[in-house]
Amino acid sequence: MEYRTNRRTGDRISVIGLGTSYIAETEEKEAVGALEFAHEKGINYADLATADAKTFTYYGKAFSSVRKDMHYQVHFGANYESGAYGWTTDKETIRRSIDAQLTALKTDYIDYGFIHCLDEEKDWQAYQEGGTLGFLMELKKQGVVRHIGLSSHTPGLVQQILDTGFVDQVMFSVNPGYDYSHGDYANGSSEERMSLYRRCEADGVGISVMKPFSGGQLLDDKTSPFGRALTQYQCIQYALDKPGVVTVLPGIRNMEDVKELLRFFDISPEERDYSILGAFTPGEAVGNCVYCNHCQPCPAGLNVGLINKYYDLAVAGDSMAAGHYGNLEKKASDCIACGHCDKRCPFHVRQTSRMKEIAAYFEK
């Protein structure tokens, strides 16, 4: 397993975590076994915005003895009073739902208490004015909630709530379909979405990725907006390459799903490579580095993707980016302008020109 650290909380989080939408469809013994296996293989992060309340019982049985090893993100606004998922901003309904979830999970604390699924400003206003935000913050004060999270599909609203300064983790839908304006939750332009990712990286706020496969649409030739299926490994790598991303949370149903996800760490770089997207992306994406490193290996030894990433983050206001750039063994000024990366870039970035621009910015 590989891990990344949320800089605001210090939590060391597995880069692949557990989404829970489908696991309640599986019989309890098999589901609990799959969860225990995931923990044995190093997965330590789980989202608990699930489709069915049975999921909490499964998690309680699987992880109560190793609770300290796991990070749970629990959603204040996901309501399970009927047994199935419902959405609400009503404080008392949320209070009852959270109490029931904690009981089923066999725990007395929540690692990340999430402001749940706010996509419109009126929902954010209702969340505050109805007392739900106050309830969540009171539980944080008591230590029941350790950190505050936010889930949303709307980059502008996420930016607004990030301005409050109290959000430590954002759950956001990151996949090439949504990022390039395809799909029901493709809110915001590609630049607005990338701006959010960079903001999270700059602020040290972790991103936990929901819908990495666009609800499965990207995995099927017939439903992929690119007219060609991607693999789940290409989608996971795509998300992990975005600034701010700490963990990707694909939904799992059973042991086979967990094993299939974990193959990500055994396959070749070529099997993770998603550069085929360069042939399908819209005009607004052309000429923008997405840090895919398809241009590697650089004859001069530059990590072209990382150099671009630190530059973009520095321009976006990340105070740490310049230091990270300064620690690179090879910098933009070491570019020999051979054109290798220009020829290989699937997104048609003129990297030789960009290296001059980056060198001038950092090394002036």
C-alpha cells in the first residue's frame, strides 16, 4: 500500500480507500470478510455515505477491534432512518442518524465529520441557519469529531466554504469525464476544477475522491464520453495525479472487488497510463499540463510533470511550492530543449517553452 499525508491533520491515509455505496448488497459474512481483507492489505480510509444502513453494522463487525487503524468519514446530512439513504439538512434528524451510525459502527468518535453533499448556496445557508453546522462544530469541540470535511460537486461552493478555514478534507468527484465537462456532476469548467485541486494542495486540505469511474460510465465503450472505455486503473492514476488528492474511494461490493482494486499496485506504469485522453479532450484542455508524465523519460533527467505541478501551485499561491521546487535535483533551467517532451505530450503542451517560463519564475 502507498500512503499520503493530509497536511492539516497529519493523518497518513492509504491512496486507495473504500467507497461503500454497494457493499450492503452483499451478504454480511462475505462483506465483513472483504472489509477485513482490505484492512490486512493496508487500506485504512473509508467513506460512509452509503446506500443502506446495513453498511454500518458490517463496518462495526469488521473494524471494531482495529478501530484505531481506520479513518472514517461520516456525513452529517446522510439520513438512514428508513434504512436506506436519504439527504437532509434538519439538525434533529441528523442528530438521530449520527447516534445510530456510531452505535452500529461500535465507536465513540468520528475521524472526519463531513458537511454532506452541498451543491447549491441555499443548501449551505440552510445548513448554517438550521443549526446543523453548529451541531457538527460542537461535536468537534467535544472531541467526538476530530476533523471537519465537506462533500460537494460544485467547485465554486467548495471554494466559498474553504474560505471559512475550518475544512480539513474535501470529498470531490475527480475523473476525466467530469473534468472535461461530461456527466451529470461535471460542474465547473476544467480550469475551475483544476483551480480547486490546486487550492486544496496549497492549503494542505486533502481531497478524497468520489466517483472516480463516473458511476461506471468511463469503464464501458458504450457510455464513456470519449467513445472508448478506460480501465479503473487509468481512472485511479488520473485522480491521484491531481493536486491535493490524498485518497481515491471506489465503491466495493465483495472480496473480488477489493482484490481487483489492489492490483493497481502490481501492474505496469503502461497499464496505468491515461494519455489516450489527449486525443479526446476539448479545446480548453489542450496546452495544459495534467502532470501525467507521459513525456518521461526526459533525456536531461527532469521530472517534467512535477516541475509543472510546483509551478502551477506556486502561481496559485502555495507558499510551500517554491521550496519543493528548490529541492529538485534537476530544475527547469536544466532543460536542453531537445523537444522530446513536446513530441510525446498527448495534451500538446509545448514543454520546452514552458521550462523557460518556469525557470524565469523560480530562478529570477
